[in-house]
Amino acid sequence: RKEVEQDPGPFNVPEGATVAFNCTYSNSASQSFFWYRQDCRKEPKLLMSVYSSGNEDGRFTAQLNRASQYISLLIRDSKLSDSATYLCVVNTYNTDKLIFGTGTRLQVFP
Amino acid sequence: EPEVTQTPSHQVTQMGQEVILRCVPISNHLYFYWYRQILGQKVEFLVSFYNNEISEKSEIFDDQFSVERPDGSNFTLKIRSTKLEDSAMYFCASSRDRGSYEQYFGPGTRLTVT
């Protein structure tokens, strides 16, 4: 089983739509969770950390379900500039490394 | 806003040659990392570095790889004898504290081994 699993997509949505991505992780010792976005051939850019209580940053809402080992990202009012690959990223207790999913591709069209 | 910088942006080398990839982490960060991403694949951890020594490394980071902080600002990744399969994007990252903290990535060096 992959350490971090994501639906690769692509998700094709119109501007203004709401879209949700899910991610599951296999290691119950995972302690920190992040969403990064990656544009084509660019570096991963931190979008937001994911906290146990859930958190929101503008149009973006992240949720964590530790019991189900599941993370989600909701994007409201999609913009053309949201088109990118969204990476679910996990860190396990007492390690330095980030473990990346393969990403979910989002394409927002006019 | 402080950023991680990397040079060169693109490096082409012949198989068997040595390459050095350079990074300048964010100035008040203490942990430094190298990751790589082979085209079409996920980002993979190579190594972390703290207090002038390797903190953790992956199975990819074998004897042909080494890291160094030669001065107060640069952080380098050396590949001693490049192979075709080393062709990838190499990203440097840094964080204020170890892995559970947010890591910020540089723009990457695209390494092409011919």
C-alpha cells in the first residue's frame, strides 16, 4: 500500500465551482500534514498545514480525520489561477522527511 | 519574503561526471533538505542536514551522494559519478525546525545526464 494516496485526476471544473480533493495515508504514526501546490515543472509551494481541528485560509479549507487516516482539501470559488497539481504531504513522528503523494491535477476552465 | 534559492537552474552533464548543486536556504532556518523528482513521478526525500551533519537519509542517498555546508549560507549536494537515472529535478528545502515544521522549497535544479 502506498504511503500517501491521491486520486491523480484530472479534475476539470469551471470558474466559480467548488472542488474537493481527498488523500489517505497508511502510517498511523504520521503527525504533520500539509497541502502543497505544484505548477508544471516548478517547485512545490506550501499551500497550508492541516490541523486536527480543521483549518481555513480564504477559499481553502483543509480537514484531517486521524481515525480514518484521511485528509481533504476544499477549494471554493475556483479561479483560473488555481489550476495546478495539489500534493498531499505527510511527516511521520520523529523523522525529518516529508512523504509526498503523487498529486491531484486540477484544471479550472473559463 | 525570504526564499530558498538554487543554482544552476539547469545542469547538463555526461554520465560518470561529478556535479555540485547549490542552494542558499532561508537565513534563519536550521534544517536543510534535498529532494528529487524524476519527470512524471512524485517528490522523493534524499537527505536532511542539521548542525553540520546528516540527520536522516533515504535509501536513494547512497555513497555517490554527499552534502556539505561549506560556509554560513550555502548548502550543496554533490553527485560523484552521475548515472542516467540521476536525471531529475533536485529541490532544496529548509525549515525552522525538523520535519514536522513547514518546509519551503527552492525553484529546483534540472539535472540532465547524457
